[in-house]
Amino acid sequence: MSTASFYDQVQELVSRYPDPRSASLPALRLAQERHGYLTPVALRETAEALGVTPAFCESVATFYDMFHLEPVGRHTVEVCTNLACALVGAKGVVDALAAELGVEPGETTDDGEITLRTVECLGGCGYATVVSVDERYRHNVTAENAAEIVREIRGGD
């Protein structure tokens, strides 16, 4: 995809809002999809298209868990660690996933396939512990079924 078409796509997003900065989230999502993560180049291109500074884009990107400033695996596994999830065993889920994957939160498996992350909230307090696998939510996850999640990812399910 050329820079011009990215710029045009961001301009279309900007046209939907009264202030160009309001298009920051969808523009950063678009840049992340284009580059795989928000590289310095992606942040500069997004900033130019929005008419803001790269520092502004980086500040938005570092605030939200859905943005990545470093490469991530082909699959992402994110575990909610907010209060509701913590009370029903989120730490045990994180520990079980880490053991099964052989990585710590924030790391990617050696084969580059799976990145394990902890996030503040996935918005499913009534179904804690919530785990997002490639942006698809799993509810009521326990340490006991963490291995099943990893098998499904590795098996392509």
C-alpha cells in the first residue's frame, strides 16, 4: 500500500470528525494493520496525515493496550488483570499460559507465533477471567483450561 493511499484513507477517517485528532484511534489502527505494529515510520505517517506531531500519536498509542510499538506474534493472547478478573484467578491464568507457551507476559514465543500480554481490562467483568485470543474473547477462563487455548491456537482452531 502506498503512502498516498494511506494518507487518503486517513483523510477519509478525518472527514468523519469535527477535529482531526478525533480520528487518532482508527488512523493508528489502520497504520498498525499496515505495518504489523506501530513503527516509528507508521507513527510519523499517521501524524502527518492527521496534522499532529508524532509525539501525539505515540502518546495515544502508549495509552491504549490494543496498540503495539514492537513486533508481536501472529497470534496475540491477552489476559485481563483488572480487579474482577484478579479476584477469580487471573494471575493463575497468566502463569498457566506463560508455562504452556514458555514465555513471560510481554514476550513472543521463539517461533514468532504467539505473544502473551496482560491488559488492564477487556470489558467482561461479569465473565471473568476474560482472555482475548486474536481479538476474540473467551469468558470464565481458568488456569486449568489455559493449555486447551494454546493447543487450539497451535492447531489452527
